Amino acid sequence: MKNLFSKSKKTPNQDPSIPRQSSDLGTPPSSPDKKSPKKQGRDDDSERRSSSARPRPHHARSDSKPSRRPSEGSHPLNRPLEELRRSSYLNTMGDAIDIERETPAPTSPAEKSPAANGVNGADDHKEDAPPPPPPHRTPTSPQQENAPQPSPGVDAEACKAAGNKFFKAKEYNRAIQEYSKAIDADPSSSTYRSNRAAAYMSADKYAEALEDCKQANELEPNNPKVLHRLARVYTSLGRPQEALDTYAHIQPPATAKDKAPAQIMLQHVKQAEDALRGGISGSMVLHALDQATKGLGSGIDVPRKWKLMRGEAYLIMGNVNALGDAQNVAMSLMRSNNQDPEALVLRGRALYAQGDNDKAIQHFRQALNYDPDFKDALKYLRMVQKLDRMKEEGNTSFKTGKYQKAVDTYTQALEVDPQNKGTNSKILQNRAMCLTKLKKYKEAIADCTRALELDPSYTKARKTKAKAMGESGDWEEAVRELKSVQEGNPSEPGIAKEIRSAEMELKKSKRKDYYKILGVEKDAGDNDIKKAYRKLAIVHHPDKNPGDEEAANRFKDIGEAYETLSDSQKRARYDSGEDLLDPSEMFGAGGGGFPGASFGGGMPGGMNISPEMLFNMMGGGAGGGGGGGGGFSFSTGGGPSPFGAAGMGGAGMGGAGRRGGPQFSKGFPF
């Protein structure tokens, strides 16, 4: 077949509607610019005849130069050689056609196909369009520049299906691996991240689940399923308020059953906060926090805020065990962050409540180093420093005998921190000691009682209370209190000695109190004792009180008291209680008394004489005959011999044996 653009003459019998074809496919058509005018005219006539024989296209033909590029429906042999080669190459490339279609290589003007000869009726604006894709390929829309690109060669849906299979089999770690592959293959899918979040939750990895839920919500905002899962994660992490806020965005609204765990947790947390603000009961705070903790996910650590609240509750309780627990809470927080100012203040407050103010001050200062604006650290630092200063002033006044000044200082110190049970119990005990010195026994007992209410284990306050009771005259209760201390703490230093001393004072309190008889203090001097005796002897002399049967007895007791207290040795024995020793002990083992006789084994085969027998030997119930002044007083505390120089005849007993007898009912300060 002759070339379409050759100069051979037209065959007379050839149908003009049949396009001329090149006899040599390897020879490109000649440029339209090189045609002669005569040849161009024949081509135009041929094109008009050909186009008149075919239906015209629906759009008007452009007035510009007609395109010579063949249309899409023209015969393949009418296409340029370069396009034929390209089409053949693409058909053999297979999957590589996608890359060619997405990024078509630009063609230079020299490579453009020649204009169509008008046989196919192509338009001018199609001249620069890329070649159409093969019929078995579907063109894709261009990708966004910022969108994550899927990984080539991984089927995300297959990975998701595998993950679902492992999830149902409760192999959560393998499910997480498969979901991760799906996410890598298609990072723009919220479903894959939501599924992986569910697997993380089942594997008790709530922190990772939270991140996946947040990203899934960003990829697909307000998806009810994603929001439900996010709210459950918040609840498991101990963040109930955020969970309820998430439920509020769900449409249709979440059910009451779905929101119940978060609402219950939040209710218990608020109960704990209210109890802390009131400072009423630390145990109520602990109970509320324990109930809130039940809603946490498995393996989830208690939130930091809840730990600090628990430490505050232990400080409110204030007992020894609770203060130790408060320190444990603070140490657990400091292990996570040793520069946590709130944990440092918590431990400092526990040390301060335990009385270790020096270490407490160190912790408060360290907290201020990490956070200079932390008001609680500054508040407690100033408070402890002020209390230390006032306690030192009170102690100095007590040591120098300025008891009233010490009482005033301790009273001011009690107002510095009313909530500190440990420190206030010590201040009350110190004030009670000062009040005892001032002989204000009732006030001292009241201070000790308050101190024990604040700290029931405060042994020193119990001992101070027992002493104040005894000094007030209630030695029976004092002995009972000291024995109770011994039962509770047998290893308490000196407690046995204090009990023996109190028992002796109890015995002494049941005998005649010579100090009360004379109306003087126990530390009165000799002159005071002599003045008191002279005054009372004149007032209660029998001659001054005719008709008063008790006047003689009172006068004799006054003489007995003066005789004992005016003699330093007798007074020392009286004060120490040696005169209260059992007579059987005094006369045993060769004791003295009767010359030539030994009581209780003093001589071989010796005889034991009881005090009652000795009393009967002295004349029975002798109670005062003779002229009182020449009588004698029988006392185990010494004194003249019970037998006078003239023997027993005519000697009155002068009130002998009335140890523990009736005291004066009037006229003396008993």
C-alpha cells in the first residue's frame, strides 16, 4: 500500500471515503507544513468529501487550524508510531501501569503526535491530554499530600480479620500485633485503632488504649463506639469526671448503666474530699477512697491525687500507726519523683506530728527549693518554727521555777496549730507539770486527760496524771493509774518504783497527817512548825474548852504532831514512811524492844508476838487516862521507850494505837 502522504496520483476507482493508509508502518508521516499548496488543496477536498459522508460531531468545529491527531475511535493503524509502541509496552507491563498512570511523563513538542487529518473529527483541546488508560484499569483520584500513605503489599482488612480472630480467642497480644499491622497498612482508619484499643484494654494496658482511642476520635470525631470505649478507659484510669464528659458527647445519649461506674467512682471521691475539708474523720476518707479504688482497671496504680488524700487522712487520725502509714504514702510518691513538693510536705507533716521537728523543717525547706511558690510548704515551715520557739521558752521558764510564766507560754503554743494532736498532747502534758508545781491539781488532771484524748498511747501524760491525783489526795486512784500503765507497758522504765512509792503514799495518807494537824505545808521550816504548834495548843487546850470532850484528844494530837515534826530524824522517818513498816518486820530477826526477849525468832525457839497481842499486853484499849502530858505515844517511828521509868503504872497511853483514828472535824485545815 502506498504512503498516505506520497505524491502518487489518486487511483480513479478508489472510494474517497476509505482513508488512505501507509504502506510502510515504519515511515512516519511527513510534516503538514511541507505540503505543497496544490497537495494541501486536494487533501482539504478529500477531507470535506469524507466528512460529508459521516455524521458530524455534536459540537461545533473550531475556526482554528484543524487537528491532525487521530480520534480515540479511529483505526489503530492511523495512530502515530510512537503511540503504537507505547500502547504495546504498557500492555506488557502489568501492575506497572498504575505508576505510569499516576505520574505520566511529560512529552516534548518534538514528540507530539502529528495533527489528525480530519478524518476522525478530533477537537483541538484534546491535543495535550494524556493517552486513555487501558479498559481493565480504573483511574484513582490524586492522594492528599498530608494523608498517611498505606504500606504496599499488606492487606489491612486481612490483618484486621486475623486480629478479630485472636481477640475472640483471648490472645490479646497477638491481636494487638495484627491490628498494628493493619494500622501500618492504613493509618487513616479509625476502626483499626479502636479495635487495638479494645485489645489493649483486655490486656490491662490502659495507657496505650487511651492513646489509640484519642487518635481514633481524631480520625472519626464523635463516633459513638469510639467514645464509649474512651469513656471506659478514663474510668479504669481513675478519671471519672473526664469519663462523664465523654459520655455527654455521645449521640444517642449513653444509658444510665453505661455511666454508672464513672458516677459511683466520682461520688466516692467527692465524699473523701468533703471529709478532708471538714477534718472530722480520717477513717471516713479512707473508706470512700477504698470504694473508689474498686472501679480502677486491673493493675492500674492508684492516682497520685488519691494517694495524697489518703496521706492527709492518716494525718487527721494522728495515732502512731496512722502517722507511719502517712510516711509510707509520702515515700511511695517520692520514689516516683523525689522532687515532688507535695510528697515532701506530706512527709514533713508526719515527722512534725511525731515530734521530729528538725527533720520536718528540712523537708519543708526542700519542698520550697523545688517550688518556691508552694504556699503549704511555707505555711508549715513558719508554724513549726514558731512552735519550737515557744516550746523552748516554756521549758526554760519551767527549769528556772517560773511556773506561771511557763503555763502562759504553753497556753499560747496550743493556739498555733489546733489540728496537730501529737504536738498539742505534749504541750498539754508540759503545762500539767507546771500546774502540779503550782498545786493546781484539778487543772493539771484536766490537761493530762485532754492530752490522752489526743494521744491515748502517751505514757508520760498518764504518769503525770497519776502524780497529780496523788498530790491532790487521791492516792488510790494514782496507784490504779500507775498499775494500768505497767499492764500496758511492762517494760516502761521506773514504773515499778513509782508504783511502790505511790503505795507508800497511800499508806501514809491513811494515817494521821501531822502536817494537816498543824496546818502547815510539807516543806514548812522549824519556825513555821513551832508557831503553828503554839497557836493551836492555846486554842485547843482542855482548860480553854471546858465541856468539849474532844478538846483533850485534839490537844494530844497536836502535841504528837509537833513532837514528830520538830525532830529532824523523826520527821525524816515520818516523811519516808518508815514508821509504817509492818511491826512483824520491825521486831523480826533479833529486833529490839523488850530487854532480854526476842520476838519472832530472836532466841532459840523464839515466839512470835503479833501487834494485837502486844497491844493487849499494854492494857487493852487504853485511850487516855492520867494527865496527858506525862503519857507516851506508841509509834513504830521511834520516840521514847513505850515503858516509862516508873513502869506501866499510872502511865496513860496518850492516844496510842490511834493510827488512822478520826481526824479533827473542826478547827484544823484537814
